[in-house]
Amino acid sequence: MNELTVEATPENIEVITAFVDEQLERYDCPMKAQAQIDIAIDELFGNIVRYAYHPEVGSATVQVEVVNEPLAVVITFIDQGKPYDPLAKEDPNVTLSAEEREVGGLGIYIVKKSMNAITYEYKDGRNILKIRKDF
Amino acid sequence: MNIEKTQNGTEVTLTLSGRLDTVTAPQLEEKIQESLEGTQKLNLDFENLEYLSSAGLRVLLTAHKAMTKSGGQMEIRHVNEVIHEVFEVTGFLDVLNIV
């Protein structure tokens, strides 16, 4: 397992994405899965950047692990900010017209739909969000 | 992300390349804002766009509403498979004009 800890700032979304992509390329992750994982990073690390420590700044750790049977990547996002379970939120209504629509909640919904598993726990003062994507 | 703008009368085409995400979405928002006035048709060409996240959806929805409100239209072209799936699961296929 590899991990990287950075300040939860917008600029570091790119740093985390590059870090994860580097691991994925090593395991010949298909391009489509990689793009979906990159989107998930933007949504999940982006949420930490926006909300976890607001208005302060804190750090976040991202762990990447490739597992077998099935071949998959497991990525864990850890922060010590306010307890926040993104999975507790109701799914957005995706059938509304342009006028009625709000974009809130769509990010986590995209992640739920494109990953094979997503779990959340709050433990020892830390938000721990884990996603799994099968190759 | 890189945005290339071409104008043909009242028709504006923005060609995007790279990634439309939390960090780059404000760039597109700004480019669209400065392109709205006098524009009847706004085309967004996604041929070289790798993917977009919900931050990008937010900008697209705002732009779509602004164009519709002013009697114009917005069209999105050359959407790849990953982006198409994002539009599909979020219901944006039915909201935006994707050709």
C-alpha cells in the first residue's frame, strides 16, 4: 500500500490525482476505469477541501492499494475534520428539468454509480471513506 | 484544461481539452460568461476532454439555463464514453443538448 498526506487545498487535488494515476498505470488499469477514479478523487478529495476543516485548513491522507480476486484498486480518503458521512445523504432526483435542477449531491452520486463499492466510517476522530474499483 | 474559442457571427464554439474538474471549472465559467452576450448558439466541443466531475456539471447547467433564457441554445459535441456515462447517471442527457 502507498499513501500520501497533503494539505486539503484545491491545488492538491491535482497532486493526489497524479499520485493515484501513477499507481494505476503501474498495474495497467484500463483508461476508462482510471478516468472514473480520477473523477471520484475530484469529488471526494474536493469535498474534504471544501468542507472538512472549513474555514480552517487541515491535512488529508490518501491510501492506494491494489488487491487481487477480483483485480481492483482500493482508495481510502482520511481526514480529521468534522464528522461527515456523504453516504447518509439521500440520492438526488435526476429526472428534474433544467429549471428545477440543483447540482448539490450529484458528485457523491456519480461516485456511487461508477465505483464497485464505497464505505464510510468515523473512527478515532477520523472520517474514513473507502472506494473500490474493479479493473 | 485548455479552452479554444472560435466565433462565427452569433455562433461561438469553445473547444475544451484536458479535464473539467473542481480546479478548472471556474475557467470555463469565466470563458462562457464573457461569450454569452450577443451569442445565439454556444457550442462546447468535448472531443479532447478526458472527463468532467460535478463541478463541470454545475457550470454546464448554469450556461444552458442562461442560453435558453436569452432565446439561444447550447450544444455539446463529441462526448466520450466516460463523460456520456456521467451525463446518463445524472440525468443530464435529458437536460442538455448533446449531439
